[in-house]
Amino acid sequence: METASDAAKLISSDVDDLIGYQLRLAQIASYRTFEGSLDRYGIAPRYLGLLAIIGSHPKQPQSRLAEAISLSRSTLVAIIDRLEQDGLVRRGGSPGDRRVKVVELTPDGQRVVQELIARSKRHEEQLAKGMSQEERSTLVRLLRTMCSNLETIR
């Protein structure tokens, strides 16, 4: 039976030291672990950021939410449809423009977001285990720098 260390031997030294490659491996491992902790909610980790934004900034237009998380409006609408079917969000008309749909959490959505954020914080502790606060802050700063660098080439 092949083990993870056997599979690791297949990695080419040409890519092993690449930042992007290591970022992707870390992202995959982090996502899988966090996803497993959300099984009982039936929610993918990718929805947590959107739900947190809706919770902290209720009644935002769908178009603004799409912008905030870098999704097309049509993709966001499909996600909001699903979250609405699950009873986590509700849509309504904007008081200033009834054609504009705004989104807010339902009471169930508020409860679920609080639970997911608590789980996310526990996951974050595991992710940063063995790092000092200074190392963690440096890592976050460097990741933000990389994102900023990539924004300039879009």
C-alpha cells in the first residue's frame, strides 16, 4: 500500500521550492480538513466568507456582494439561491430601488455563521500550530503582499 511519504517522493524538485506550488498544497490540505469539520452543516467552506460578509454587512445588494468576493453576478445568484433554499439567507427589495435585491441572514443563518466562525478559529489554531505570533503575522502580511502583487497583473 502506498503511503503519503511514498507519494511525496514523486514530487519534482523543480516545483517543490515554488511558492505557488507550496501555497496550493497548503490550501488543499487546509480546505479538506476544514471541509470535514463542516459536514454536519452541509455547507462548503467557500461559503463561509460570503455568509460572514452578509452577517456583518446586512442588506447589501447582490452586485456588491459579488464584487466583494470576486464572483460574477450570475455565479453569486446561484449561491444565494442555494443558501436561501437552505434557510440561511433571505432576499428582499432595496428600499431605495425595488429592482435591486438585498441579502441578509435569517436567524438560522446567524446561528450557523457564529458556529462556523468558531470552527474556523479552531481550524486556524491548528493551521498555525508551532508558529509564533510574529511568524503568523509575517505569513499573513506576506500573503497579502502576494495577493496585491497579483492584483496588478489582472
